[in-house]
Amino acid sequence: MERAAKVERKTKETDILVELQLDGGEIALDTGIGFFDHMLHAFAFYGGLGLTVQAKGDLQVDGHHTVEDVGIVLGEALRGAFGEKTGIRRFASAYVPMDEALLFAALDVSGRPYLVFDAPMPQERCGEYDTCLTVEFMRAFAMHAALTLHMKAFYGANAHHITEGLFKALGLALKDAKRVEGGAVTSTKGVL
Ligand SMILES: [Mn+2]
């Protein structure tokens, strides 16, 4: 059975469609924010995901609603694609060096949403993207995917590198966590 989900969400601020194939497929991204598309591409590519994101947001305000709401919808899609999470590895982590920066992500597909985020951004903008939106995206994504997610920048001077390394680390960790290793639910409680 394909581990996949399609989620649509429309509000007065954003209109978003996400299609996610957990085990790979096409990547097609159009959020109206070039740098954010670049980040989602890095996440999907290193996560071994098929991912379509079509987002029309109120960019005349700023990117906040668009980025946060893509996090919500992508999180819901991931949660849907995981389904009962039978046999998954569940825990995973990744370090990503990117030039001068070193980034880290650890996650548990736990059903218990939690975000710890420690990654100061030395610059405020990457193109049309406000770097303060990365934590907003990660929080929305972790809450709605029901992941426990910890992210850290150990050091780094360039916000493009720091942000991209975080998205790559998230992808790499997810690639590991989604792996099916057994036939039972990976929990001493018997349910996730
Ligand atoms: Mn880049």
C-alpha cells in the first residue's frame, strides 16, 4: 500500500494543496516565495519524498501566513501518509555541515508534538523569505505531523546556509525514521 496523502486547506489568508508520497515521487513546488521553494526542495530531495506544494498566500502582507500554513498542511499530509506507522524505525537524527555552518535535527515520529529550536539567524532575509519564518514553519510542521522535533545550529554565519542545512537535516532524519524495519508498531506501549 502506498504511503501517501493529499491535503487541501483554504482560509482567507492562504489556499494550499500538498500531495506527499512518503516513499518517493515527483517534486513540484510553487509557494510564490523562491527561497522557500528552494528549502522545500532540499527537504523533499534528501527525505526521498514525492512532494507537490501549491500555495497561494497573502504575500502582499508578508510570507508569514504562507510559510506557516504550508507547515500545517505538510504536517497533516505527513501524518496522513504515515498512517498507523507500522514497523517504522521512528527515531532518527542527522548532522549537516554546510560550508561554515553545522546543523542538526533529531526527530521521533511519536504522535507527541513538540519542537525545540535553537538556531539564531545572523541575517533577517534570504531573498523574499524572512529568516524568522523557519521556526514558524518547523513548529507548525511538528505540531501537525505530531513529531517530536529538535533542531540546532551549532554555529554558522550565513542564514542561507543555516536555514538550508536545517531543512536538509530534517529531510535526512525523516528518510531514516520512515524506514520500515519490522511488522509491529515501534512502541513499548503498542500504539503510536
Ligand atoms: Mn541554497
